Amino acid sequence: MGHPLLQKAAVTVYSTTWCPDCKDAHDVFVRLGVPYREIDIEAVSGAADEMIALAGGVRRVPTIVIKRGEHTEVLVEPEPELLASKLKPVKGC
């Protein structure tokens, strides 16, 4: 059957290896047991441009995209508490 998040939503994190906020986001995902796809914008060609488009024209990491069916939510540099609150409803599906 798989993880509820994979059934109801998909999460992508645009990040860099040196970003402390990206590590904080990673820690939230691990603590909540939520799987995600990570894209290093410095290592993947075109990823930075894709992230900037999703983030409304700003280059900030982490940019986190949560897709739930037809709905997509983009979080740009969210505080760990905000990220956790956005992920908990998904995890509980």
C-alpha cells in the first residue's frame, strides 16, 4: 500500500548542500517520517531556473513543493514549525 504521502501527495525540496535551512527542513522530514525528493540546484542542470519559477522569481533555498492531487503549495524558506504543520495533515492521510 505504501506511505500515505506517496498516495495523496508528492514533496520536492530544492536545496543546496551548504544551506543550514535545508538541513533543518531535512530534519523535519526525517522526524515526521515523510519521504521527499531532493534536488540540488547547484548540481542539477536547469533546477535553479525551475525553482525560481516556482518560487515567484526568487532564488531561495529550501523551496519546498507539496503536491496534493490538483493542489500545489510552494513554501520558500519555511520555518521548521511551519513546514511540520504543512506536512502533518499529509502524513495523517
